[in-house]
Amino acid sequence: MAGRYFDEWQVGDAIEHEIRRTVTETDNLLFSTMTHNPQPLHLDVEAAKASGFGQILVNSTFTFALLVGLSVGDTTLGTLVANLGFDKVVTPKPVFIGDTLHARSVVKELRASNSRPDAGIVTFTHELLNQRDQVVCRCERSALLQRKG
């Protein structure tokens, strides 16, 4: 499904994104090493076992990136001019290898662009939930979107 144009959104619009994703050991390992994050909680099984989590903890920046990625197809795919920023990123619950995650989004605010008459700014609240429907990540994303035709 293609993203929507600025004109097609209303404050309060809500989407339950259909794509779900089970997090694998490879996801966490590759993301952590590609981003040069040597945190033992993400990479060292023995250190992770000795922690309060008792197991490998999935890299929270992977969790955040997955949240945004799962939302793109239904929100901004093909209509995005630019992401303007991410605010209020929180990770209230841990993510572990084997968790299956899904996302939802709500339009929080709409405003016309002062500098681009052909675009407007949509502020989304995105949430990522695990298989127990616990929120594991939440953020606000401001996106500059094209106006329709």
C-alpha cells in the first residue's frame, strides 16, 4: 500500500500496520556490529545471562529503526519529501530474540509548510508492540509530505 499525501490525512487517523516481524539473533548481531555497538548485553550470551535480563537484549536502536520501517509502507511511502525529526523516543519494555513485533500509528498533528506550498507536515505517534501487546518502543515522527496533485 502506498503512503498517503498530506491532504489525505486527518488528526486522529489510526493505522494498525499489517506486517509483523519476529526478531532473530542475526538481526541483533548484524545491526549491533554494523553500527559499532559493542554492548555485551547485545553480543555476549554469558554477560547477558548474568544481567538482570538473563538473556540477550535486542539493541534498542534496532527496535526503533524497525518501528519506523514497519510504518513507512502505510504512511509515507512514495509521498515523503523528508523526515524532519524524531521526538520522545522511549523503550518502556525490553525486546528479546524471538519476540514478534507489530506497529501502529496515529496522526497527532497536521500543519501546512510555510516554505513549501506543495507540502505539509504530518506528526505521527508510532508504537511498536510485542506478541503480548506490550509497547516496546514509542516515538513521534514529523514528516514533510507532498500535497496531492
